[in-house]
Amino acid sequence: MANQCYTVTPHPIETLLTWEKSKEIAIPEIQRPFVWKAVDVRDLLDSLLRGYPIGQLIIYRNPTVKLKDGTSAFGKRILIDGQQRMAALKASLLGDEVLTEDYEKVHIRIAFHPQQNIFEVSNPAIRKDVTWLPDITQMFKPDASLYQIVENYCSKNPGVNKEEIFQSFEKLLRIVNNQVSVIELDPELTIETVTSIFLRVNRSGVTLDQADFAMAKIASSEQYDGANLRKAIDYFCHLAKAPEFYAKIKQNDEDFANTEFFSKMSWMKDERDDIYDPGYTDMLRVAFTSEFRRGRLADLVALLSGRNFETRQYEEAIAAESFARLKKGVLNFINETDFKRFVMIIRSAGFVNSSMIGSQNVINFAYILYLLLRVQGKSGGSIENLVRRWFALSVLTGRYSGSPETAYDYDVRQMQEQGVDKFIAATIAGTMSNTYWDVQLPQQMITSSANSPYWLIFQAAQIKMNDKAFLSRDITVQDLILNRGDAHHIFPKDQLKQQGLRRARYNQIGNYAWMQTEINIAIGAKAPSVYFKELLAQCNGGKKKFGNITDLKDLKDNLQANCIPPAMLDEPKDDYDSFLEERRKLMAKKVKEYFELL
């Protein structure tokens, strides 16, 4: 029988809170910020009040483990599993602040209704309602008087049974006597083993993927400065979404502020572009795949552990090399010149707004490709051309929508073996045949999803070709997208609804066009056969009703740019199905012309 590497001891919650007050409980670097919602805290307290079990805590004593604040864990109980529950107890019973995923410190106030014996998240309405105790932390303060709390409550609620209120509050106080099983790991275990235990335990709890495993593995390495490497990934991703967070890092994490990582990402404090806002999984994928030429993050965890894939042994030299290479990949990722140039390339492909980036996996691999080409010393023009075309192809074909890791691994290996240029050319030739453009793509455009890749790529095509919006003389599609305009229906929605068509039919992307709101309002519920005749009249000296186009050639050019079938102007009819079929063909043709421009 294997030796048991842990002991199990039940402890009352009051003891755990005492450990917390005396700062005996510590949070290691492998743990996460507080991710529970306030209602989760409420439900935890409800379980305690009902006498239900709330799970177990796992602690570990080892003076060499680095904590969240960078200090040593000497003499402390390191909380390996149960951070969310412990933080919830601290917040709700002691009034401590919690650090959210956005790195903000917040209070979580839980209210208690002694007449109904229920908890609720405190809010302004509850705080005004005298039947509630708006914040239960006042019950657990060292100088709290149960007698006085009951007296105050009863004075505000005349007619209540004082004895029942006393019993209800007393029952609330007794939740700190509830027992929690505390598993203490053998102090001789290595932090790598403890990390492994943490990951195994959490497989059945909060879903952890390979990126989480990799982040835990990175953070557990003191020898290779894993804590700062992990922080570099976390902090950069947070700065991408909230540049103002830069000042908080500088103020609250002085040690990290003195690292190479922080100086390399300092440019993010002034960056407001949101085309590419990576999460830590995205950043890990790009840094790993571009540097190691592998696509599966499970391989990263193995390499950081020192695994030799040929001998199946673990070697310290491989771990050292892998940490060095990952660091290089991360520094390449956050390089200001490369990051900004890559985003510029995506913009030059017509994707000018974050709402047009339908797949994070697609843009991740585009950045991987960019970094690979940079290492190969390709010319700037060649890099731009290859990245744009591969990005557009990936969007159109949903190349990374199924199993992205498998696709990443295959593509990066083929690019290494065949050469990037040859592999991309062969893939385009095998995918973008005349049959694809003439038959397959128009069929794929039979969709009502505004997030479909075909609608996104059509918009990119219009932007790339500097098209004017539908019936606009001066306003472009790009103008409307960047100013949060709207795509409207060419065949008015209300008219189609009156014909009995359902949402999936009248919201076809073939019925969408970017249009100024005032033009859409002017069209209203008019049938195309009506307002297209009025457009013709407008271009023949008639009253201006729809925008400022008054020249027939300008009108025809505008309709062509928006892929409106010519028959709609020559013989305006209200045949919706024929219109959709013809317009989808024209849209596909435009996308083909766009792709060839890239």
C-alpha cells in the first residue's frame, strides 16, 4: 500500500477565521483571483445555516513556497485548494475585501432576514427595509453584542417575537462552529507535486483546461522565475483591456515593476486599440506555438516539467531550456513594434473593429504566422500579404473552429516542413476553387447569423474597397462601423413580417446592408418596388427622399458596391427569394475580388 501523503483534521470555521485574522493562512502563486459571484457567497452561507457540508480545504506547509505578495511562506498554512470558499467566508463574515478577476478590490455584503431565516446579497432596497439585517459582518465583530442587536432589531420591527428573533440570530452566529475538513499535505512534497494535486482536485470543480495547467506549472517554478513569467502573461492581457491598470501594477507590485517584462509592456498604458485583446490562453498559445512549433498546450506542460519526448524521461536541462524559450516567446508576443504592426495588418485586411473579429483562434494563429515569418526574415510586404490571405482564408473556412489545437499543430508543422509560402499557396489552391466561389460560398451565405464569418468577411471586403454605405453619397461602410452604426434590411423587416416570414427568414445576411439611420427611417416599411422607383425619380430631378444621391450613375455605382442586383433598379419587384439568391452570388463574387486584392 502506498504511503498516504496527507492527514485529515476537522476544524470549526471559527478556527479558520482565527488563522486568517492572524495571517496564518496564505495564498500561493498557483491560485486565482476571486471568481465567485455574490450570489455564490450567499448560497455558501445558506448551506452553513442548514448544516450542509461545504467541501474541504487543502493546506500545505513549506517555507520555500512563494506567496502572492512575493514573500516566503515560512510558518504559514498555504491554501492549495478552497481559496474561493475561504475568501467568501472572509468577505461575508469578517468584511474583508476580495480581489476580483479585474484586479479590483471589492466588498461583498450579505444580508440576513431573521424572521424568514434567509440570506440575500445586500442592495439599496434591502438596506432600507428594517426587516433585514443589511450586513451580517456586524454579528461577527469582536465587540458585537447579540443582546443589543436583537434589541435594535425588535425596536425597528414592533410586534415580532423577540425570543424567535434571538434564536434566529443565535443560529446565524453558530455557523462558525460548523466543521470543515482540512487536508494537510506532507511538507516534504515538492511544489511541483502540490501543483499536480491542485490540478487533479480541481478537475471535477471549476473547469481547468490545459492553459490553466500550464499557468499553474509556470507559477510553481521559483528556479526559473515562473511567478514573474506568469504575471507577465496575466498583466499584459489585463492591460490590453484596461490600460489604466498600468498604474496599479507599478504601485502595488514594485518587484514586478522592476522586471524586464514590465518595461517591455509599458507601451500598453497608452494603447486604446481593441482589435486584438488576448486572454492568457491566447497569449500562451501564440507564445508557445510560435516558439516551439507545436500546437498542443499539454506539450508545454510536459516540456516545462523537463519531459524528453524521445526517451520519455524527465531532464532538468529540458525544463531550463523550455522556460527560457517560453520567456522568449512571451517577450516576442508583447514586443510593441511587432504587436502594433500585426494589428495594422489585420486592419489593412478590412477588419477595423473588434466586433468583426469573430474568432479569437483565427487571429491567434495569424499572429503565430506573423511571428514565424519575422523569424524567417521575410520582407515586410511578403509578411503582410501572407498574413492577410491566411487570416481571410481562416475566417472563411472556419479553419480553427473545431479542434484548434489539432489544427494549430498540423498547420505549424506543415509550414515548417513545406515552407510557409508553399503550404499557404497549396491550401488556397485546394480550398478556393471556382466551385467554392460560385456555388459553395453563396450556399454558406444562407444564414441569419450576424456573427457568421461570411457576413464579417463581406463587411471587410466593403471596407477594403472603400465602399459607400447603401444609398449614401459620402458616408462609407467603414464610417458607420467605426461609429457603431447599424446594418439594416433592404427588404424592410416589417413588410416581410406582414407576409408571415419568421426571424430566420427576414434576417438573412443577404438582406442586410450598412445604411445611415435616417435613410432607413425614410424607407420605413416601403416595399422595394416602391422606394426603388422613388430613387429613380430622385435621380431624375425629383424630391430627395433617401440620402444625397441625385445622379443615376452614382446610384448604379452605389448599388453595385452593395451587391444589389441590377434588376432591382431596372424592374423593381418584391420577389424576396429571387433577390436573396442573386444578391448572395454577387456578395460571394465581391468577397472573391477582395481575397485576390489581399
